Amino acid sequence: QQPVQSPQAVILREGEDAVINCSSSKALYSVHWYRQKHGEAPVFLMILLKGGEQKGHEKISASFNEKKQQSSLYLTASQLSYSGTYFCGTEGGSGGSNYKLTFGKGTLLTVNP
Amino acid sequence: DTAVSQTPKYLVTQMGNDKSIKCEQNLGHDTMYWYKQDSKKFLKIMFSYNNKELIINETVPNRFSPKSPDKAHLNLHINSLELGDSAVYFCASSQGSSGGETQYFGPGTRLLVL
């Protein structure tokens, strides 16, 4: 099942903060966050794994509530370069191989001067 | 050096034609993927290969046939192209397929079927 992202879109002024949420109806093994700028490929931001491990950029922070199957991406002191569409991708299950990443519909973030 | 590369970048073709898209990664990864991103930006996995072996095969028309000649290459051949095949096709790779692996995306191939 596809994870649900909110909000669908957000507009910020430079320096403001934003939170993007991702929720799933099934148990999750991991949550992945990507940013995609118009006409470009998705770029990896962060992975949050069941059990608390995180891998990603130092300037990006995120949380993963395993019990609620929810993740949030925190963008603080936003810069113009943060503009783009943010996707969360989820992997379900509790072990095994051949994990599949299912992406949400994306959150369009626009940062204005 | 480009980590994941795709050719061609743009592909414009007529309905009914057959076309191929090629992908190469120089990251030494074992797992490669094909994703389709439609006009609403919905990104959906199509196929995945691990060490040349097909491990994920989503509900995709059998007009789409992936091939992995070696673990650094993954190609996508599409027969009898239809208007609905117009989309951006992304190739990606990851170290493995056991979960929690960072996926690195190629630049995409923009396919337009007329």
C-alpha cells in the first residue's frame, strides 16, 4: 500500500521551518526520504530503520515512530535550494530479502526569498 | 564520473514502435531497478534485479521486458508502445536488496509516445 504524505504542498519564506509527514497502514521496516527538483532525478536524503538506526545527511533531521507507522521530515531554517518535491518511500515487513520501496505522492515545497 | 547513467535522455516515438532504454551503474552495486514516474509524478517500481537475477516483477504489461547482461547493466525493452507509456523512466541501484539500502537514481529517460 502506498504511504500517505501530508501536506500535499507547502510554501515557505527563506528561513522558515517545515514538517512533512508520511504514514503507512502497515508495519514498516524502513522509511526513505528523497527530494526531486523539476526535471531531475530523486536524490537521497535519509533512511530511518526499524530499531532506530538512521542514515543520511547531517543537516536533515527526521523521526520514525514504528508503533504508529509514521515518519516526519524536519526542514529547519529553509533555504531556496530546499525547493522541490519530497517523497517518502516505505519498505514493509520484518525481515527477509527483496524489499520493495513504495513511494508516496510527494509534497511540493516552495521556498521564496 | 556519473554513478548511474541512462541512455537516451529523451525518446520521442510513434505508437506501435519498439524501443529500448539502457542503464549502467559504476558503483559496484548488486541490485538495480526500473521505476516509472507518470505525469502526476507518481513514482512506481517496475522491476528489480539482484546480480542479474529478476527479484521484483510488478504488475507491468508484458510488453515491457527487462534484461540484465551483467550486474552493472540493466536495460528495458518496450514493445508496441502505447500512448499511456509516456512517462519518465528512472533506473536506480543499491548495494543489496535486503532492505534499508540507499537507492541511487539515474537522470531519467523522458519517453513521449505520439
